[in-house]
Amino acid sequence: MKNNELLKKKIIYRATHRGSKEMDLLLGSFVKFYIDNFNLLQLRDLHNLTFVEDEVLYKWYFHKIKNSSIKDNKVSLLFQNFNRL
């Protein structure tokens, strides 16, 4: 199995088994929608995003509150503008 495929499996698991059902649905939907379009650098950015705590991601996503633990990059901008629930 290629490293990219292994990383994708890890990301999908982390995105869909978060601890809160809301973030499972939101981040899981985002990941499943975009993951096959990301290059290795973007996959790493996405992987890092899956390690941000649910509460921090929730406030950042819904209330557009800046947070230093969430880096500004293509993946985070796509996620913050994602609306497919």
C-alpha cells in the first residue's frame, strides 16, 4: 500500500471517529468529499487538521473565530467554507 493511501485511511478514520457526532459528520463529510483531490502536502495539512480538538474546530468553523492551532492553508480555507451537511 502506498504511503498516500495509508495516510488517507488514517485521515478518514480520524475525521469520522472524533468523539462528537456533529464533528464526525462535518469533518467526515468534508474529508470524503475532497480527500481524493489533495496532493501529499494538502493531505498532511488535512491530517494535522484532524488533530485539532472538536471544540476548537467547532468555534472556528461556525463562529469564524481565529485560532492559532489552525493554520491558514488551502485545506483549512476549503473546510471553513464547506457546507454540505
